[in-house]
Amino acid sequence: MNNTSYDRLVAILQDVHGVTPEDTTPETTYHDLGVDSLTVVELTLQLQRELGIALEDDELTDDLTLAQTASLIDAKLAELARSAS
């Protein structure tokens, strides 16, 4: 997991769901945060706008941790970089 991806994810969650960094750890799940399906949509749209990556809503399940999501973001960014070169 790239700390930059994790930090960006937490910042986006703060914007779209009102969580604070103190509310989160890498092992926090979306269920722990009370994230609903509308917030997942907002999160995926924000990630696409800010990072240029496309995540499907169903990739972000309730039991997915923030660390796992950051790793998924890293993988999508690496895939994007490979396709651009």
C-alpha cells in the first residue's frame, strides 16, 4: 500500500462522508465508517476525477479495508501508467 494513496483516500472520504483521519486506520472498513451505496458512488466519482482511475461501485464492498482500497488504487494507477506508455 502506498501511503500517498491511503492519505488521498482518507481525504476524499473526509470530503464525501465527513470522516476525520482520527476515525480511520488502514484496517478500517467501509462498514465501520457507515458508508452507504451513495457514498460509494461519490467516492468512485471523486477518485476518477482526481486520479483518473475507474473503480466499479461493486469493487468497494462493506468489508474492504482502507488499506485494501489503497492497494486497489495503486494497482489501477499502475495499470493506467502501463497503458499510457
